[in-house]
Amino acid sequence: MNSPDPGPQQTAKPDSKPGTKPGASGASGTSGSSAMLTALVQLHSALQAAVLPLETRGVAEHRTAQADMVDQLEDYAIPRLMSVEAPLLTVVAGSTGAGKSTLVNSLVGHRVTQAGVLRPTTRSAVLVHHPDDGTWFGPDRLLPELRRVTEPTTDPGCLQLVPTDAVPKGLAILDAPDVDSVDKHNRELAAQLMAAGDLWLFVTSAARYADQVPWEFLKEASERSTAVAIVLDRTPDDAVETVATHLARMLASRGLKDSPLFIVHEGDVGTDGVLPPDEVNDVVTWLASLAADQGAREAVVQQTLSGTIRTLSRHSHQIADAAEDQIDEARRLRRHVDSTYDAVAFDLEQTMTDGSLLAGELLARWQEFVGTGELLRSLETRVGLIRDRIVNAVRGKPQQAEQLAAAVAATAGAEILGHAERATTELVAHWRESGAGAALVAAGDRLERPAPEVGRASERTVREWQRELNDLVRDESTDKRTSARFMAFGAEGLGATLAVVVLSGDPASVGRQLLDAVLGPQTTASLVERGTRTLKERVRVVIEGERARYAGVVDRLEVTEDASGRVRAASRRVDDIRFSERSPLKATHR
């Protein structure tokens, strides 16, 4: 890039600093020091750790802002602090059809990027630099996620490096896609590249200068003090004065009155893809003067870097607020899980031992098993005289004992499943009261109903409990000197009876009298107490499995309690360093 004499169309003076205001170059306080670098790395880590998975109010905007902030720390703030002496990175950006690629080619003096009629033309980033500056643009220093290539490409995941002596040392030009491209990936790439630049050379045209999207980017540049120069491109001669005057007023009203404004007239593009040199003379001269003046370059870098860090610190509190919302919502969701399953587990334990289940099929099987005649009448006489009749009554009904045990398992198992279904219904209703909970239900795997294995687990749990009761009866009966026939045929029957006694919760029930007669009141009381306790423990395991399933949905989101505090602490550290260091860029040259 040569440095021809200034042309007559230049609106800003060649030596003007883009967007620089009096006192801007040192007072706001960024830092090239290791302290600021460490603080920004900590802020980067804190922002990444502040996950926002729940659909809380405004979270979509917060996620976008968070991703943009992380990208800007990775793509610009941290690399620039590590290499303040790196070339001034000028990003050529702007509206569709404004002639950005043609301008880049014209600034360099030969074709380095593809221009054309079909839109979008620029799909990948093209970085033009002096050959001696190539080491500054490796993936360890700039835009690390973009793969470096040396040939033209349309892959948006690539950064084409074009070394040329036409660009002076200390300056690099980055051609970006359209900020208002119809292609989402192009728009996102354009925003990312602009966030990585020290200086925006923002290109618009007489036809597009008032469009909304470009002005949204320029507003952002103003808010974070990004250095900006405006190029009004492809402007017919008869429209130059009117459009330039209106554009200048728009820039001033949006806080960009100090940004240089250059005019590039509508002209014929040569076969080599460049405009006549006179058309871009002013821009070339201005950029060359920046490249030749280390102080001017540092002033531009200082302005953009100071504004970037200040804005990152300020906006990080919004992410901290969003992280707090996530924590509050996660707690609310967990509270609903715990309150729902605590209540259901308590109700289930009560239902299992208050006689509620002794109805229907189970009651019929129990009456069939114990009968209502001789056995009940025999219990009214002394146990010593009727022992044989009790034994005969029980041992003669092995099939009825099996049927009774099956009825106990089916009835109690169904009750456990019913309570699990009730818990699911109540919890899902609570979760759906908020957008975050509703989104979890919609995205979850069968969260509207219990897990598929709960039904099988419920009945299996009761059967395992019944086998435990049978073992207890056998253990307690061995020292009663009962007959071998009773032990062979009566343990299952007495185990089934014990199960019914536990479910009834009635110390005066027929089953309790039967167990008292056979095993003795003290042994029976012990067995009933142990059976009741183990039943409650076992059914709670099933319910706790469901509680854990829903709690796990929340826990796997990894919303951490200290995320908000970490972001705020990191932001305060950045601010402390900003305000304490008055010569931020000079710190790196000590």
C-alpha cells in the first residue's frame, strides 16, 4: 500500500484518529500488564462457568451476549493484551453490496479477495498483511477457531492469509462478510471478526447508509468506544454532498462525530478488480499514516481496547444477574421435587400400613385363606388345646397361601405405582408453572410419567419383602418346637399372614391373633414391628428412585451456586485494575 498525496474528496484529515476524543487514550484504564491479563483470563473462566441452561426470562439474549463476550475475550482482548505491539488490525465491514471486497482490493492495489454480483460474495475471512507480520496471525494469537489457509475458499471456518508488500508493516486488513447478509453464518462471522478488530473501516453506500442493521453495529461501536472510520462508497457525483452531509449528522447524533468519513465515488472497476487509485487515495493515505506512526497505532488500540474491556466488565454483571436467575429457578425446581416426593412417600407409608389395601381381591383372598368358621371359633379357646387344629388349617391351604401372597404383591405393588404416578403428575404440573420447568418436561425423556421400570420394581419390591417375612417366620419358629410338618407347610402361610397384619395396622386383627397363637405375642410384636419398618424402607427406595430421576434432570444442568459471585468478583477485579493504572499500554513496554 503506497501513500499518495491526499485527494480532494477526503472529509476527514489524514492524521485524524478514528473516534478519538480528548483524554480517551489513557484515562479509562485498560492494562497490558500481567495483572489485567490475569484478571481477563479469570473473567473469561467465570463467564464460561456461568451456564444458562434454563429457559428463564430473557435468557436467549443473555446466552448470545455471554457467547459474544467469551468470543471477544478469546478473539481480541486477551490476545491483544498479550501482543500490544502486533499490527493494527483493520476490519473492513459493512452492508451488502457496499463494495467492501472491491475496496480491499483497491486499497492493496491488486486482487486479494473475491468481489462479484452474486450475494453473499464474501463467505470466509481474508486477512491481508505484510510478509514480515505473518507470525502475528497464527491460531495461537488471533481467531483460534478459524483454520488458516493460503488459497481462496468459501469455507466460513477458514481464515485466508494473504501476505503482500503492498500493505505496510504494522497494519493488517481483514475483509469480513456482510453484517446484513441473508446467510446467518455470514452475519455471525462478520460480528465475530469485527469484535476482533482494533479499527473498523465501515463501508456503506448511498443506497444503504440509512439501513437499520449497519447502524446497530455502529451504535455498539459507539457504546464501547471502538475506533471507527466510515467509507461512503459507490456514491454518484451528484449525490455526494447530500448523502455525506446527512450521514455525518447521523454519525454525530449517535456518538460517532469524531469518526473520519471518507468518500469513494462511483467508478469503473478494472479487470484486475480494483478502482482507479485516485478514488481510494484518501483512505490509503490515512491508513498508511497510521501504520507509520507507532503512537497513532497505540492510540487506536488503546481506544478500542479500553472500550472493549470497560464494556465487558459492565455487561458481565448482566450475565451474573442471569446466572442468579438460573440458580433461583434451579432451586425452585428442586424444591418442587423434594416437597412432592416427601409428601407422596409419607402418604404411601401411611397407606401401606393403615388397612386401606385390605379390600377387593386381597380381602377376598385373605378371607378365603383364614375362613370365618372353625379357625376363628377355635381362637377363642386356649391355644394349647387347639394348636393342632390351627396347624391343620394353615398347612392344608398351601395354594391359598400362594394366592394370598400374590394378591398382596399385586395390591401393594399397584399402590406403590399409583403413588409414583401421582407424584409425577403433581411435579410436572408444578414444573410447568414456569417456562424453565415446562421446557425441561418437553425436552426430557418420558418425564410426564414414571420411569418404565417402576411398575415392575413396585411389585418386585413387595415380593422381596414377603420373602423376607417368610425367612423371619422360619427363624423365629425354630425354637418353638413346632412339628416338621408345620415348618414344611406353614411358614409361607404364616408369612402371608404376617404381611396382611402389617398392611392392616390393626393389633386386634384376626391375623394378629393367629400369629399370637402360633408364635406368641412377644415374637409376633417383634415380627410386625420389623416387617412394618422394612416395608416402609423398601417402598421408599422405589419412590426415592423416582425422586432421583427428576432431581437428576436439574442436577445435570450443572447450575452452580457460586457462578454469579465468580463473575462479579472477576468483573470487580478488572475494574480495580482499570482505575488503578493510568498508562495501560506503556505498562507492556517497561
